[in-house]
Amino acid sequence: MEKVDEYGVEGTLDSKMDDEIILEVDHLKKYYGLISKKTVLSDISFKVPKGKCVSIIGKNGEGKSTIIKIVCGIIPMSSGKIHIKGRFSYVPEVSTSFKHLSAIDNLKYYHDVSETGTELSYFLNKFNLNDSKKPVKGFSKGMKRKVDLVRAIATDSDLLIMDEPFDGLDPAMSMELIEIIKEQTGKGMSVLLTSHDMSYIEKISDYVYFLSKGQLKKIEGWNKGFIITIQGATDKIGSLFDSALIIDQKEGIVKLKCEKSNINDVMKIIIANNFKILEQEFSNLESIFLQEVKNE
């Protein structure tokens, strides 16, 4: 990759790369140490399609930020391939704004106002930064975050990469960011982000991956199903539920996940086999995340 500036890198254009894929990470590995190697990322592969938002979730210290930094070329990978089609902009977890400059002057440093003035003003209004003429060093964490977001989003990039973008933002501004992300993906920009805010991720993500122990797992059906816990199940339960997925099973208690369209069929089987329903909940991202952590 050729480095263009701190926030934009010209990616490699692969002739074999799908026109609709903006970022492709292929068998990425990262370890530290020469003799006693500590593996942080083990065989990570995923794609970010054009106009889609891909989110990576996981516990603290699992390596989410490491993936982001490797994709951005900030730290080297141990092995693997990364292909980026076009340009990307980057919002780091920790603000890198010039502390002695105002928000406006920070943005002018990175943007040609004569070319992006109208769009820059639009985002300044959205993030309530128009009147911020004092130095960034006096800003709160949330205000610094907004400067970083405007700096990255206002660029004409194909891919927006954000590390914990909601960190420091109040709920109202977080919802504003969600609307902006939807607006940008609607225009064809692709988004890759990490976050611990499950409720926000649910509102913007097209694909969600769970990172644990160096492995990346795609979460299926996180936004369209139910989780039902039943008691009295037998060893043959797997053959009973064609329209449900068994996600946990022990000591006669089974946890099922099924789509909304199949809930009636699943309930009929539960009643017919005299299984006792212990718990029933909508399959949201937070519940799936907690289950994944439990299964580690």
C-alpha cells in the first residue's frame, strides 16, 4: 500500500477483486515475539461490500483495535493479505487532533475547504462544531471525538474505518452519528467499525463478527429471531427441530434460536413433546454476545 497521509491510504487495486467488495482481509495473522510467539490474531478473513457496514465486537483485549490498525497500515501483520479498493478514512480510538488548534483549524489542515467547504459545513452543523473556535486541548472527550469524526467522514473516501466511534458521545449525538452512517452507506460509502455499544451496532450494521481468542466468527441471524430455552429435552432433540438451531445444550436444558417466520412451527413441536419453556426472548445482539462469551 502507498501511504497518502495519516488518514487516507491508497489501496491495492486487485484485478480479480469483486467490484462490489471494497475491503478484503484474507488469512490475516498477528503474533508478537520471535522465540516465544504470542498469537493475537489467527487466520482472520472477512470482506466489506460496497455501501455496507461491517462491525466487529468482542471483549476488551481480544484484538479488535489490532485488526483496525493492521488494515490501516499502522502496525504490520505477521502474514496474510489485505486488499482495499480506493481510499479510506480513519477514526482512531484516541484523538490525534492538534491540541493547540481549534476544531475548524484542525479540519482546514486536512481538508481543502475550497473543494469540500459545503460538505464540511454540513457535518460541522450536524455535530454542533460551528462555534468551536477554542483550542481542542480544552475540549471534552466527546467534543474531541466529534472533531475526529467530521475529519474522516467529510472526505471523499470509499471506506470509513472507525475504532469505537461512539466512545465519549452522548446518546443524542450517538443517534446523530447513526443517521450519518446510514446516510453515507446509502450513498455507497462502506464502513468498518469496532464498538461495545450493541444497541447502536444493531441499528447500522449489515454484518457483525465476534472476535474471541484470535478467531473471527460471523454472527448469523442476530436481527431476526427468537431464543427459547426449554427443559425436558432428549438426546434426539436435534432431529425434532428442522427450523431451529441448537445453540446450547446441557443436563436436559436446551437453548434454541429460530427465525420469526418459524416461531409457530417451533412452538408446536415444544407443546407436542411436553417441553417446558423456561425463557423466551428476542434474539438481539447483546444476548447473542453474552452467549458467545459464555461459550468460550
